[in-house]
Amino acid sequence: MKLSRGMSWFLLAFGVWSWVIWPNFLRNIWKDPRSWDAGPTAFFTVHLLLVVASLAFGTVIGVLGVRGVRAGRSK
């Protein structure tokens, strides 16, 4: 599969964006009083899983973008 240069940069930017946004979201959820009641609540657990999944997808998408950018430069 070939990616255009623009699409490769878009995927890379999406991966970086994920790593900028989601850790900040997790910090905000951590501070939320609904997150803790003698331990983590369901509210916190669901949002933690959302953050983990989003970072995993963002990483994979970012890696695809990096590979596309590198492949485009070698030509």
C-alpha cells in the first residue's frame, strides 16, 4: 500500500496530537472527584481504558505516518 506524502504527514500529526491531548485528559480525570471513592471508580476506569486505547491507536497511526514519510523521502 502506498500513502501519499500529505496523508503520511496527516497520520504522523494525528499520532503526535494523540500524545499531546490524552495524557492531559488523564490528568484532568485523575483530579476529578468522581474518579475516587476509596479507590478508583467505574468513571475513572472507563476513562482510563479510553485513554489507553486512544494512545495505542495514536501510536500505531503515528508509526504508519513516520514509515510513510520515510518511504517518501527515499525516492
